[in-house]
Amino acid sequence: MSYWPLLGVGVVVAGFALRINALLVVTIAGVVTGLAASMPIEGILTSLGNGFIKSRNLPLILLLPLPIIGLLERHGLKEHAQNWIARIQSATSGRLLTVYLFMREIAAAVGLTSLGGHPQMVRPLLAPMAEGAAEARYGKLPDAIRYKLRAMSAATDNVGLFFGEDIFVAFGAIVLMHTFLRENGVEVEPLHIAMWGIPTAIAAFLIHAYRLRRLDRWLDKQLQRHTQQLAEATTPLPQGAKA
């Protein structure tokens, strides 16, 4: 068995690490894999063309929701989400994201992976709600804190989806593992493979929930210090004192 075709994986890793255009990286990785597998140029181009034809409707699926989300944002979707979460006095950014993490994992575990996502959930709803929960407690947020909350909102969606979908028996990775094991003489049911994803999903939830709890503590410390600095900067100096 030749391992040279695995060079394509290295191309993908290097390309993403260098933040090169994803489409270009995947295309180059496909060409490198084909050449390493001693495929003729015509065969590589044919495979790329067939892949393009089979997935040509994918851009429509990804792009069609964007105008709808943009229209909702134009009519105040973010503002309404922030105002709604601000009315809940016990809500914090960490608690909100923990609840979303739980719901995202459960939904992904039953195959409902499209219920969340960065363009349709994180950007228009989740991140503004996390910011609104923090603003209700501490007032106007510095840009650094705001970007931190947005990044943590995106990370929460990623963790919930990645570890939740491993439990879904029809997930592509489980089918791939089942096929690989079967070809190598290991008979195991896909449901059995999916069940072993449950401990990992639980561990991922606990670890990330702990990170979100630390996020609340970090926010409390940073924003209280920021509020104190603003108060000191706006306090008028006594008469005769030098600035």
C-alpha cells in the first residue's frame, strides 16, 4: 500500500495554516493526491470536473439564506435579540452560550445539523445575544471584549456541531469508519461506533462549559476594571490640583 497519496492531507493542513483560499487549497490537494497516486492528468481533471458537476447546486444552498438574513438584520434582528436577552436578569454570556452548546449538541446528535451555523445563527442571533447579556450587566462594551464574545460564540457552535454529529449514526465519518473497518476484517455496527461518540461528546460539553464559566469570571474582572478606569477618567480634579 502506497502512502504517497496522503500528501494531499499535508497540502490541506499547510494551506489552511497559511490561510490561503480554501477552494484553491482543496483543488491543489486533489491534484497532488492524483499525481501521487500515479493518475493521468486526464483522469485528475475528469475527477475534478465530476466533483464540480455533482456539487454545483451547493453554492445556491449556501447563498440563498444570505439575502434573507441580511433583510432580517436590516429590520433590527440584532437589536431585538439584544433587547430580549437584556430583560432576563439572570442571563450572562457564559450561561447563554452553555445553553446553546447543549441544544446544538443534541440537535446535531439527531442529524439536525442545519439548525445552527455561523451565518444563520451565530452572527445574527447568538453573538448579539451574548453581547446584550454583557451590556445589560456592565454597560457599553470595549471592542476587544465584543470581539472576544463573538469568537467564543463561533467556537461554541463549532464544538457543539463537531462533537454532536459524531453521535448521529448516518454521519459521513461514521459511515467511513464502518466501511474502513469492514474492509480490514473488523465487523462492527455503525450504531456501535456512534455510541462510542457519546462519552467524547459529554466530555467536550463539560470542558467547554467550564471554559464558558471562566469566560463569565473573566468578563466580570475585565469590565469592572474598565468601568473603574472610566469613572476615574471622568472624575473632575480638585481645585488647585494638576492633571
